[in-house]
Amino acid sequence: MSIQRSNRTMPNRKWLSGLLIVVAISLAATIFYFHYKSNDPLAARNEMLARMPANGTAVVFLDLAALRASPFLAQLFAWAPRAAPDADYVQFVQATGFNYERDLNRVALGVFRAAERPSIFVIADGRFDHQKISAYLQRSGKPAVRNGVTIYSIAPAGPAGVSFLTFFREDRIAWTNDPSAAALFAQPDPFAAEWRERFERLAGTPVFAVIRQDSGVAAALAQQAPGGFRSPQLAALLVQLQWISIGAKPDGNLLRVVADGECQSETTMRQLSEFLSGLLLLAQAGLNGADTRKKLDPQLREGYLELLRSADVQKVDRGTSKSVRVVFDVTPKLLEAVRAAETPVPATPAAAGHVANH
């Protein structure tokens, strides 16, 4: 009898051992998957971008964790002017221990229109002390739970309106100034195809902005050009673009910038390409002119020339859309020259003044 019992129990033990092995492997795979996913910059980037409002007019993404490994970032920080910290920010740092230069890893920012006014939605990854930040936020009032999400209302003392913040997880927060925060903080819908296509083109780019054309965007961009480079012809061409993408990626000690304007008209793309190519030539001629040589600091002039020489205007045909792409490099020499110059960035070189009349 004892032998028979033993024979009947042995298959059960084998089955139990096999089950334990399967469970152990599954658990290990699950832990590995989530650990890997949470530390994968591309996965983190896609998760953040997927939450951007599909009706947005612009999305900006910044991967500070990737930039910190670049020699260019140190040079950029050394070049950039240091403004005095805002009193509210100083108080926030003291209360929570959070400092964006050290603790912020990634940021995605979406601009969209809600109730006839521009709104902003921000998602940030980093090192956050949940307990300290929660205690600090509760100074403005008790948090409210909506659709299972804890939302903190922030009411600053100044003229700025009420904004809203939540924790998606320990290392990810979201903020918006839109009253429909509960809807924005809910689980996102699948990527809007038109946005996803352009985000995928910028994969591996740590800093970028994607702008979907609406009334006024192109005109605002054209107004950012230095005085003499502003041109009615350029503004008219920019208005016809459906999408504008600008990406920047460190390459050694320089920063490579790519600006891409996209529409479906071959004629518009040809005219824009010819205009930008001519503008680069005129700008170089202006910087080499005798009058500019006298007025402009030589180091600064050489820095601008270096940037213009690196610039390349390209036409891209994707079948369904056409693009004009401008690629140029920002070098340490240019940053140092701008910082060292006693005079501000000049207006337009004399030769380029001709462009403004077209």
C-alpha cells in the first residue's frame, strides 16, 4: 500500500514543481519587463507624448537626462545668462528638495485651445519626493479625487490663475492650467496618427518642437527674425505650411539643428527652398561687406559666418507631403562670441536688407 501511495503522489509533486518553475519564470519576466520599460528613454518618451492633447497646436519635448551627457550642454549652461531665481521657486525648492537642474529628466509640453483660450499641459519625469511635494501643494487647499485621480489645485498669490497637478506615478507628474484637468489626467486615447508620424521622425532627438499650423503661428514665427530679415514673402510662404518641426541634437561639442516645414504644394516648397537659399547667400555677403566688418565684433562675425557655412537647405518628398529642411550647427565659438560681444546681436547686414523689400 505504501508503494502505491508513493506512486500516486509523485506526479502531483512533479506537477507542483513544474508550476512553481513557470510562476518563477513569469514573475522574473514581468519584473524585468517593467524595470526595463521604466528605464527605457524611448518608452518613457512615447508614453509622455501619447498623453499630449490630440487637438493641440504645438508639442515641445526636452530630454534633459540625455542632454546632461553631452559636452554641449555644459557649454550652453555656461553661456546662458543666469536670472535671479523666482521667490516662489526658491520656496518650492526649500520645501520639497526638488531642483530642476539636478532632478528633472524629461518634459513634454502641449499647447492647445480650450474655451477660446490657449492652455498648457505638461508632463515631467524626474526624482520627486511625493510626500514633501504633496504637503507643499496642500497649502493651497485639500486635494480632490476625480475619476480615481488625486488632483491638487494650485492658487498662486500673483495674477496667474489656478492650475492643477497630479502624480501619474512616483517619478512622473502632470500639470495644466486648464479647468478640465480631470479629463486631461485620465488615461490617454491612442496616438493621433498625424502627430505620431511626426514624433517618429524625431525619434532619438532630445529636444524638439512640432507645430501644427493655425492662424497666426507662421506670422509669429516670421516676426522672430531679426529686423531686416523679416519679409512679407517669407511670411506668405510660412502661412502655407501645415506643419513645422524643429529638432536639436548634440553632436560632440556642437548642436545640430534641423528645421522642417511641410505642406502638400510642390510650388510652395520650391519657392521656399529658393528663398531660403538666397537668404543664406545674402547674409554671408552682408557679413563679408566692408561696413559690417567695421561695425561688428570680428569674433562674433566669424561665429555667424561659421553658422551660415554649416547651413544646408534640402527638399524632401514623402509622397503625401513635401518639405523644405534647413540644417545648421550651433558651435561653441558662436556661443562664446555672443557672450563676449559688447554689442547686442546686430540688426541685419546691409546686403540682406534687400530681402526685406520682397
